[in-house]
Amino acid sequence: MDAKKGAVMKTNRLPEPFRIGEKIKWRWMGRPVSGVVKKVYFKPVTKIFRGAEFKRNGSKEEPAYLVKSKAGSEVLKSHSELSN
């Protein structure tokens, strides 16, 4: 169908990034965890936490986030791993 005949146009919208300070949730070992966004990355990022290296391939399509959990731990998460 073309646009003149009432076709629905699909748009490939990018996800709206979470904002610094925004409260978010994710699951870890099957349990819900909540925290706050501390930083947003739109390019690949590597961080070391508790002696282990963590990587996320941040991009416009899939931002990466530095998140601080309510328990006080910092973690790297991809946009698709989080909800609000």
C-alpha cells in the first residue's frame, strides 16, 4: 500500500535514553534491583569494578549507563537491560 491509500508508516525511532538521576530497575540473578543513572555513554565503555573488567557497547541506538544501585554498588548496564 502506498501512503495515499491509508498505509501506516513505520518509523525506526531510537529509544529515549534514561537521564542522569533517573530511577531505573533491572534484574540480577532473577531478582529485581533498583538504582539511579549516574552517567550515560553513547560509545563503547569499559570500567573496572571490584577488580573485574566490565564492557558495554554504548551507541545512539543502545546507550550504556553507569548505574548506582540502592545497595551502593556501581554497575554498567545497556539500555535494553533497564526499565523505569
